[in-house]
Amino acid sequence: MIQSKDLLGIKELSPEEIYHILDTASGFRDVLSRDIKKVPPLRGKTVVNLFFEPSTRTRISFELAAKRLSADVINFSVATSSVTKGETLKDTALTIKALGADFLVIRHSSAGVPHFLSRLLDVSIINAGDGSNEHPTQALLDLFTVLSSKKKIKGLVVAIIGDISHSRVARSCIYGFTKLGAHVRLICPPTLMPPDITNLGIEVFHNMEEGLKKADVIMTLRLQLERQSKGFLPSLEEYFYLYGLTQERMKLAKDDVIVMHPGPMNRGVEIESDVADGPHSVILDQVTNGLAVRMAVLYLLAGVKK
Ligand code: CP
């Protein structure tokens, strides 16, 4: 059972709630393999996508997930909205609520915005990424992808490489994988390691060769250059030399390792093209699974009493 009307982060979910979402997503993945992919549970409901930051995967898959569940969908475009005339986030949200929204899917550059909206409105708020804090549906689709591939999560060695400091995906995945019993290793330059994270039951490596040894899952992250001030890295070339995921380095992991990336990828910066497109890559499976997972989240939140 999902307890909250909102999905704000993985931090707030119990392992039982996570597995319930993943089980529900599994049912929707079967629905998506049928000729007729549309089902009625959200008929008469309205989902508003409110994205203050760019997105390809998350925004499109939330739109498609809502449509597959028969909801009406509004994609709010900040660039052509009254936000450009100075309207506040609070007034924008209250306006959308007054127009009858049932779900607000929010992405914002500031951490905590979904939590603010959750207190303000009695509609379901879904965090689609808040600053460097959390991106819960990305972690859920990552867990789903690993579970589909490996048939378990408990006991797996999951190596997460890159810009841990600025990555909401890393934070949500650390919560998710550790709650379900995986061994999480973080591999990053010392300058991209946040100080508050070592108490979450993870291991930290600053050397790729050590961190990748016998890994079951490798997740490499985009450098969040838009969130970094200068001085974290000498150059992108040096970053690739020290932390780029190459075919050579892949040999250190288990033979059946899977390679993940939340996207968007910077080929030649965090990952070699031959690895991104190679036989171990499940990067496009992650995208496909995101649709089933977001259907599950919308479906389950619709059943929670507001
Ligand atoms: N993974 C992810 O959030 O991608 P988008 O920014 O394209 O939504």
C-alpha cells in the first residue's frame, strides 16, 4: 500500500512500498506489450506536467504514461507562461489547481519545491527532479531495470560513477538500492563527493579500477555542469581519462555486468560510445521501463485518499 498522496523522494518510501510500485509496474509492462496499450483507470483525471528545467525522457514518459491510463494531460511550458511576467511558483500552482488538476508532476532547479507544493495543495505531487536532491521515478525505473535483468537486488554490487555531489539520480538510487539490500559503491573525484552521504551505508572509491572490481551493475552519471561552479575538474579530457567508462575498464566487472545511464549521455566524457551501444548496455531498456514505472506511480497515487 502507498501511504502518501505524493511521491517526493525514495527517502520517504519503505522497501515494501518500493516493491509494491515495482510489482505494479511489472503488470503495466505487460499491458504495454499488447496491441491496445490504453487502459481506463485515470479516465476523468487531469495530469499537469510542470517542468521548470529541460527534460526529454521524464516529461515525455509522464505524458505517455498519463495518456495510456486515459487521463487528460497538460504540458505547462514555462517559456510561454505567465512565469515570464513574474508570476510566482505559488500562484502558478494555485492557478493550475483551480483549473482542476489531480496530479502535478514538477521538475525544478531548487531542492524542496515538490515538498513546498505538497504542503500547499491537496493534489498529488510527483517529484520529477528537484535540484540536486532527488529524482524518485528515475531510481524506481533503475531498480525495475536491474530487477528485470538480474532477478534480484539484494546482495548485488552496484557501482555509481561520476558527479555524485550534484546528482539527484545518485541520491535517489543510493536510497533505493541500499533499502533493497544492494552494496552501493560510489566512484568519483574527491571534489564531486558530497560530505553528507557517507553515513548512508555506501563505500567510496576515487579510483575506477578498484571501484569496478566484480561489479554486477555499473551506473555512470552525466556531469551536471549546469549545477557546478568552476574548479571541480581540471578538464573534461582528464575526467574521461580518470573516470570514463571504457571497454577496457569493463573487463574488471563481472562478465554479466549491466551498464546503465539515466541520460542524457555525454559520449566521450563519462562513457565511451562502444560501451553505451554495446551488449552490456541496458540504457534504452531504462527508458522503456520508465513508462511502466510512471504508469504505476500515477495509478497507485490515484488510489490514495487525499
Ligand atoms: N533521466 C532524466 O531525467 O532525463 P531527462 O532530463 O531527459 O528527463
